[in-house]
Amino acid sequence: MESILKPDCQPEVASKRASGPAKMKLKKSMFAKRPPPPELAIEWSERNEVDLDLEQYCDIWRKTKCRAGIDSDPFISHITNARCVAMDDDGRRVLHCEFSLPKHIQYSPGDLICVLAHNSDHDVDRILKVSDTDGELVFRVLSQGSSSLPELCSARLVLQQCRDLRAPISRAMTVKLSSYCSEEERSVLLSSSSAAPLSLLSLLDLCPSCSPPFSVIIDSLPVMLPRYYSISSSPASYGSSAHVVFTLLEHGICTQYLHHQISSIIDTPHISGQPFSPVPISIFLRQATDFKLPDDVNRSIIMVATGTGLAPFRSFLQHRQFQISASASDLGHAYLFFGCRHPHGDFLYHEELDGFVAEGALTQLVTAFSREDPENKVYVQDRLIEHGQMLYELIVVSDAVVYVCGDGRKMAKDVNDAYVRVLMKYGSMDQNAASDYIKKMVADKRYLQDIWS
């Protein structure tokens, strides 16, 4: 998966209300027009080269971590191994990567790896061409305006590492960029952007005549935010490394960046006995707040995943495997409902899952293959309803914890609805009561979701 976590923000809310017939007095200043934000001002330096290695890149992000949502210091990791673990009907590959970790860096099942990605050379070259800018030229920031940039950088590197070329730009910036388009394209752009925000690259596709100066471009682009991936390994099994699994997306900045870094590993036949050359990547870790194994090892868990949503559950099951080998105490039951398209196409880590069942780390694996039988598409929510009696007893009687990980556009809602139906059928609840029961589970942190769109 590739997700972006935006900075936490707490809006200011006016909670005071007028009592009785009294009216609130409004000051004219409340309606005063706010001045526009200061614009970015830069000057080109005589220096023709800046060396910005990964360590320096981390330093830049440390300075801007509040704006970028980073809550811990980045460090240099190395991808020590990678492989393709599945391919779907559309030919998209699912890749597995292993990141080395320094000895002082520790993680727990459920934690996240956060990657500081780069835009592709192709996209960067396109922006440089549009702005008629030499990528090796160096600029110095005279006035940051509302931007967040290193004070001295090359044109290429700032586009490559500090700006998100595929994130939507604001309406205000779209209007500003429209002034650099032909009249005909300007009308098309303004009507299109009112329906849905556009990225800069989409804007350029729509308006080939658009040719803003470099300073306007970098001022219009959002900051490059880190991409977040659930760790798919347990430190008990892989203490010095952390694994991730992701689908290679055509327009995914980070998945394409990672693929570019590991292409020599996964696309080139490996010579037996020849070690891989580790690939340096700038990352940091983020601790899971609630999406983690219960503190009580005797408590049962129910896991529901589709596709690469399996990642944190592989971590959970590896950890349970370790707990079984390290302790004689009985673990609570663990049930995994996993959905994908085909049993022989995109069924991730199926051999490992079978091993978890054999060793007792996983009580039962229930699969749903939506494309195995074109006449009878089966999804994870269908399997939940089929096992409704068991799930009702686990949830209501045994106080089990439910985890859901995967696509948030439809699957998460369908799974929620399936649990409501289970409670209605086996708990003699009406729809409102069943929905309230699930809401109470969410509030009590017994129904936990890690979903993305």
C-alpha cells in the first residue's frame, strides 16, 4: 500500500452561543479582506552544483518535519532483498522489500515504515522543460513565502525530493497558473479544476501551452509528504530488518521510486553466491497507536484483509509464532479472512499462511477469491456472513478484537455491514442496535481499521 499521512491539525471552533434575544456584535475587522500570502522569492546562484546526498536530504526533512507530518528523525536504511510475490489480472506486480535497521531502531507488530520518496526523472525533466530551467542551476531562497524549501538547492533536486508533482494543487494556485495558459486553455482549465482538483502534471496535460516560471511552479506545488507502509514482519523473526509489501502503481510516486531502486534486484537474474548490493533509502518508523496485538495474549483476534492489507497480519502471525515457541501459555484464537482475485495469482504469502495454521499461530484461514469463478464472485464480507455464528460468539461472548485492513473505498464499509448483519441474525438485534454495538466496539478499540483509498 501507498498512503500519505497529513500533519495533525486542530481546528479552532467557536463554541459560544448568544443567550436570549441578545445578538453577537460583529467587528468590521472580522470581515476585512486578508492579505494574500507572501510569494516565494529566489535568486540564481553562481554555483553550478550542489551535492545533496541522502543524509543531507534527511536533514532538510528534519527541519520541515512539522509541516510534513514527520514525528521522528529519518535515517538511512538499505533495501537488502526484494522480490515479486504476486501479479494481478491487470499485470500489476506486488513487490516485497526488506529494509535493514540500525541496532538502536526497534519496532513492534503493527508499526509503519515511512519512506521519503523522490519524483521520477521523467516527471522532473518535464517540469524543467516547461519552465525552461537548467536543472543543474542553483537557486537561493530570498523569501520563503508560504513555501517550505531548503535555503540553497539545485532546480532538479528541489523538484525531485521536496515537491510532490502528482498531488492536487490548490484552487488558488490553479487560477494563478491559468494566467500562463492560452485563453482557450484557460477557460477549459478553470472549468475542469472546479469539478475536481488537478495535479500540476494533469494541468500540463490539459494545457500544453502553460509555461510558468520556475519560482511560480515550485511555489504552487505541495510539499512531498512521506508515504506510509504497514510493516509485514515481526522483530521476533527479523530483528534487524523490517519488511513491506506493496502493489506497483503506474502513477504511484513512492511505489515507482522503490521499484526503480530495486529493479536491479528483481528484474535481473541473480547469480548464485553473488551478494546483492544494498540500496540506500531514507526512511523513518511510526509507532502504531491502536492497530496492534492485544496486551492480553489469551484474547482472541479476528483479522480481515484484502490484497496488500495482509501486511500487518503477517507481522501479527509471525509474532504469535514466536510466542508459541517461547511460552507454554495458550494463546487466544486467531482467525484470518483474506480476499484476493485468484488462488494462483495474487494470493500473498500463501505458503507462510499455511505454515501459521500448521504451527497453531493461526487457528483458521478463510479465503475469498473474487475471480476464481466468474459466475460466482466471492468476497471477504460473504465469508464473514457464512461464518456468522462463530463470529458472533467470538465477538459477543469471547470479547475478541476485530481488525480490518485494506481498501477503504468499498471493502471496509461492506465488512462493517457484514458484521452488522451477523449481530442482527445471531444476536436478535435490530439494525440500529447492531450498528450501535459496532460503534461501541470502535470506541472501545475492539474494532480497529487500517484502510486507505
